[in-house]
Amino acid sequence: MEPPTEYLIGVRLHESAQADDCKLVDLDAHVGDLVMVETANGTAIGEVRRPRRELPESKRERLYRRVVRMASETEVREYRERRERETRAVGTCQQMARGRGLQLKVVDVEMQPAARRVTVYFNADERVDFRELVRDLARQFHSRIEMRQVGARDTTKLMDGIGPCGRQLCCSSYLRRFEPISVRMAKAQDMPLTDNRLLGNCGRLKCCLLYEFSTYQELRSRLPRVNTPCQASCGGGGCMAGKVKSIRVLKQSVVVGFPDGTEAEVPLDLLTWEGRPHIQAQLEGS
């Protein structure tokens, strides 16, 4: 008898969490279903967010949480009710913080009834003394309160939304962690640094600046720097001396300024400069 086929399926254990791969065996679960998943503290209910796919042979040795079973009607009802309470609690916490004169934004609330603990996620530009607020919330929810501050990028990730590209935000849909994004990445891609379109919904530099950065770096490494003396082929074996005025990274060409004051865009294969033979050898070797 052949062993049962093992699958991986993406399950989200909380509304603000990323969907993690879990092992699925002998269960027919689909996106939107609620399932019970093994955790360190027993089982927890989660929502299927990615369809199942067969477990690759290369990942069979990895340890995954296991989907134990489908959630019962009672568990589904309790889950929906808890999510409604958490949604209402966001407004309650924000109102009580405003009543204390605190400059903070409540982003999300997570309730753990079994542990009688409420975790409040908030964002604030400055340091906030929330000790009195914690006492107010403890009386309101009759639970232990944990205040957890998150940054601007994490706040946007929790709240979700649509990016300028018209798609769901990368941080909310699939990014596992935030990578450092610098102005250098925008410069390498010839983007105007004063353009507000460089900023994402969080007000920070867009994460997608990283996606093509390595490609631009590679393409730039093949081109001479601005102000580099060069020789441009004119056809018929002749060359004209000039100086690089600007570069066109994606077109793999440069604008050359000549001594007579004229300029011309010259493709990379018609250009020579000091150090060019070394670069050409690298390209031929690759």
C-alpha cells in the first residue's frame, strides 16, 4: 500500500500574520477554510490562504506544523466572534488612548481567551507613557494587557492596502521580512530623489526598489563613469575622442560629448575607454 500523499498548504493563524506553510495529509482543505493546526501550546485555529501543493522531495526533511483536522462549526463560530471582538477592541483602545491624551495609533488587537491576555499593537512617532492606559484597558477587558509598538512599515503591513501598482501590498501578501532600502538603490536606477512616488504607503522608500537593484548594478558595471575619456567608433575604422556626459543603463549606451561641442548617443559596442578590455573580457567569460 502506497503512503498517503503529503501536501503543503498556506495557513494564517491570525489576521495580521503571514500565512505559513503547514503539512497536510488526507484532508481536502481549500482557500478560505478554517482548520486546526498543531502549535507549541496545543492546537490553534487558522485560515487557509494559499492552496495546497505537493510537498517537494527537497523539503521532506523539514519540520512543518501539521494540519490536524477541519475546524468544527463551534470552533468556526467562536473564531468569527473573536475576530469581531478584536475589531471592535481596536476602536475601544484608540478611544481610551485619545481620552488619555496619548499620541498613538492603535493598529491591531489580538485576544487570547485561554491565556486571558490582550495584545495591543500601536504606532507612535515619539516615546509614549502608556502605564495609565494599560490600567484602563485591563479594567475594560478583564485581562492582562501587553502593549507592542510597531514601526511605520509594520503598521502598513498589519493594516494592509493597495499599492500604487494596483496590487495588494507586498509586505501584506508575501514578504517574510523587511530588507534595508537605501537612497543608493534609487540613484542606481536613475530615479529622481525628490519624487514622492519613491515612497510607499508607509511613507518609507518602497520595498520594490530592491527588486531590480542587482540587475541595474550589473548593467552599470559594464558602462564607463560620467566624465571618463573615451573613443567612439565612427565607422570605416575611424574613431573620435570625447568624454562621457551621461549613461543610459537599460539601453546600454552613453551620451558622448565631443571637443567641437556636439553630443551623440553611442552604443556600448561602439565605445572604448581605459579599462574597457578588462570589462570586455569579463563579459566574454560569462
